[in-house]
Amino acid sequence: MSEVQSLPDQIERIGHAIKAGELARMLAVSRVTIFKQAAAGRIPSFRVGTCVRFDPKAVASWLRRCRTRRLRFKRALQRGCHQDAGADQAGNEAHGGLVTTV
């Protein structure tokens, strides 16, 4: 019986740069959302000419960081630490990803 892998683990095993449509299907969002998030620097991406691509290892790492931040944010809210939660949310927005040009 095979072990169920997390989404970041599945993405990390992809052996090529991911296109926006492919990533959109995996994350169950639209291609437009992927492009907007990449342009805003929230999803790690890179360009090859005019094409936007996503490194599977960088995306997997980003997903893991997002999950960790979301859990810390949720725990802070449950504890009533609204300042901690707000700071964590601001850090999530400020350090969400990187867009580079090749």
C-alpha cells in the first residue's frame, strides 16, 4: 500500500519547471490568480523571456512556509494574541515569494 504524499511533497518531485496552468490545477485556483500572485511576489516564480515558470522545489518550500505561518496565525488568534497574529500575517505578506527575471 502506498503512502499518501502531501501536496508540497508531490510538487517537489516534479522534474521540470511548472507552467501557471499546471500549478493552478494543483492548487485548485485560476491561472489568473497564479499570475497575479506571482507578479505580486507572493508565489516564487521566474521568467524565461515572456513566460512565467515555477520551480517545483521553491513552490513546495513556499507551500510549507505558508502552512506553518497559517498555523501560527491561527494559534495566536486562539490564544487571543492579536498583536502576534497581526505581525505574523504582515510577515506572510511581506515574505510570500520572489519574482526574478532570467
